[in-house]
Amino acid sequence: MTPRQALQQRLAALDAHLRAENPNLLPVLPTFRAFDRLLAGLGLIGPYESLTTRIPWWPMVAVLGTFSAGKSTFLNGYLGEPLQSTGNQAVDDKFTVICHGPQSRKEALPGTALNADPRFPFYRISDEIEKVSAGEGKRIDNYLQLKTLSGPRAKGKIFIDSPGFDADDQRRSVLRLVDHIVELSDLVLVFFDGRHPEPGAMQDTLRHLVAKTVNRADARKVCYILNQVDTTAKEDNLEAVFGAWQRAIAQAGLVSGRFYAIYDSKSAVAIEDDARRARYEARRDADLAEIHTRINEVEVARAYRVVGSIDSLVKELEGEVVPKLREAMARWRRLVLIGDGVLAALLLLLFVGIGQIVADGVLTFVGGLLLSPPLFGVVPMGLAGVVAVFGGLFLAGHFWLRGVLARRVAAALPERFGDVELNLRHGFLKNTRFFRSVFAKNPSGWSARAKRKIFGIRESLAEHVQRINDLYTDPAGRRKAGEGAPL
């Protein structure tokens, strides 16, 4: 299969998926393809690559947190099936991806099923693991597994259940996966153990999860959940424990966010006092209902995130990528001009030296050809030959220097930049090809025509956002209750 055929196959699969799961996003595909052509012209992606394979199209819900905080129990309860193993000790040391399938499979599929499928958010994640921990990329099955569920609540979503984060020395490869998950997810549920809410037990989670979300633009998607709070019923100190837990999170730098207190009714300790039990159940039911609502609304969040990803990329392209390419080109230009000056000086010294040798009579014959009075047109031919040799040597040295210096500058540029991993190195090298002038200021492919394309993409984005808004809003109040939005 050729790269062109592989891309066409992926786009066809994505088209079929959206028609079945989220047809409202189908009009976004042409906008992505228009951006693909623009980025390919800049050399930032290959001619048979697409942004559509670099973003997740399924809504994602990530469940992260400390060991034995009840993450798997919560997922089993929400999904309505005991898919994940549970217990008071760590029962799983892998990230488990759960998606809808024709049948429920408690027996997991290997991580390769995720790493090699561009439809999943872990496509080629082994390359990232290899970067932070040499040799670990080939052991992808030790990090990821895939399970399927036939229940209705798994339709149209991907759930990720993580191992705990209480280990003192977390592997960098695991943390790289956590960062990847948080970045791509539409909803992140961070679980803490209500039996051990003190800051010491939460230290690793606070450092790796909470602190990193403080400055995120989409920090609202992260919810903090104190689970198993039924253990506080005996002392009836839920409010005190909940307050101490919130203060511990605030010390990590988080001063805002949504906090919940829940417990699993099936595994909860018995609460003898009726009034106390009713109060705990009311708090649990209210918080669980809100969490479930947030989960059910991730399809809406994903639609906006897909469209918003193009807008973010436009800003990234104009505000970061193009300036970085210009800066690299300017540096390369300076180095080439300095190199040309040194080369010209060396060649001039070489020819002056040869001329001096001729003048001293060492090469009498050659000197006669070059310096004697005009004789049968020999001198003009000799001068022309000197100029031609000088020019030829200079041009050969110039293009050799261009290549050497281009590779030197390119080595400092990343091959993967930004959320969609644009290849800045390849984009820069495209500007150093032999037919490109060293004095060119703008990157190849960044022209008035490209800027018009950017304008058209932005106009399309506004239409996409308006169409999605029409699905969920009705400012004029023209639709009746229960009436769907116009397609």
C-alpha cells in the first residue's frame, strides 16, 4: 500500500466513523484538508499526512489518581459492568483504554492494538516513550491495554483507567503517558482516597497532576474527587476531612476547581444512624449525578475541541512556527554570508599567491600566458579562464557551505513541535534547497496566497462554531421544547 492509499483509507474510515457517531463534525473535514495542504506547502507535514490522524475524534474521559482510590470501582459502577479488577491493593499497573465493542472483553487486548491504530489517542505513543526512556518503546504492552464493553454508556466515548501514582520514583515514561492523556482528554477525573486524605499520601498526585493543571487554559475539564468518604461517617467529620483535602490541593497551587465527595454504595461501610446515612447519601448522590452529567456531556466538549484545535493551530502557526522558521532562516543566512566572505578571501589569497609565483618566474610558461602582452588572443582567454575557475570554485564552495550550515541549524530545531507535532526541521530544510535564494525572508509556502487560505480557514471555523452552537443553544427561543436543532 502506498502512502497516498494509506491516507485515503484512514480518511475514509474517519468519514464512516463520523457519519455513524457524530455527523455534525463531518463538515469540519474539508477544513482540515485545506489546512493539510497549507502545512504541506510549508514542509511542516508530509504530502501524504493529515492533521485528521493527529487529533482524537472520540470524546475521552480519563480517570487518574492515587492507588486504591476507587478509580476502577467508579468506572465499573458507571459503565454498569465489572470490567476492571478492584481491590484495596494495586491491581493493575497499566493504562487501560475502554471503548465500545460488539462484546465485553475483560481479557485485555495488548498495547499494540492502541499504538498502531491512528484512530486511538495513543497512536505511535511508543515513539514518545522511547524518547524519555531508551528501550521502553518496544515494551508498549507493559504500559497499555485495550478492553471493550458492549454496554450503552461506552458508545461514542473512550475511557482511560490509570495505574496509581503513589510510587516515590515514578518512571518518566509513565509520566509522559499521563501528560499525553491529560492533554487530549475532554474530562479528567482525579481521584483521592478519603481514607488517607492527608497531604503526605497525596504528594505524588499533587505534584504530577494537580500542579500541572493550574495554568492550563482548559483547567475546567479537571475534576477533583475525594472518594470513599463513607469511612468518615463513624466520626461524622466529612466536612473537616473534605476541608483538609481542599487545603492540601490549594497548597499545590490550585485555588479554583470543582471538588466532589463520593463513595460506592455497594462496598460502603454500614452507617447505623439514619439521619447521618441520609445526609451522606444525599451528598454522594448529588455529586455523582453532577459527575455523570459531566461525563455525558463530553461529546459536546469534543466537538468544540476538534474545531478549536484548528483555531489553536492557526495561532500557533502564525505566532510561533513561522517566526521560528524565519529566525532559523536568518541565522542560516548570516552563517552562509560569513562563510562566503571567508571562502572568497581564501580563494583570492590563493589566486594572488599563484600570481606571485608566476611573477617570480617559477611558472614561466603559465605566467607568460597570463601576464604577457596580447599575443594571438592568449591573454583575454587566460583572464576569462581565471574568472571562470574562481567563480566555479566559489559557487561549489558556496553550495557546499549552504548544505553543511543548513544541517547544523536544522539540528537545533525539533522534528515534533506543538500538539500536532509539526516538523520544524523539515520545514526549515525546505527553505535551503539549491534553487531557494539565501536572501529569502519568508518561509517557502508562506505567501499572500497562504494568508488568504488562512483567512478562509478562519471563516470556515466561525461557520463550524455557529453550527455547533445551533445544536445546543436557541437564543431567539424559536424551537419548541424537545425539538432538535436544524442540521
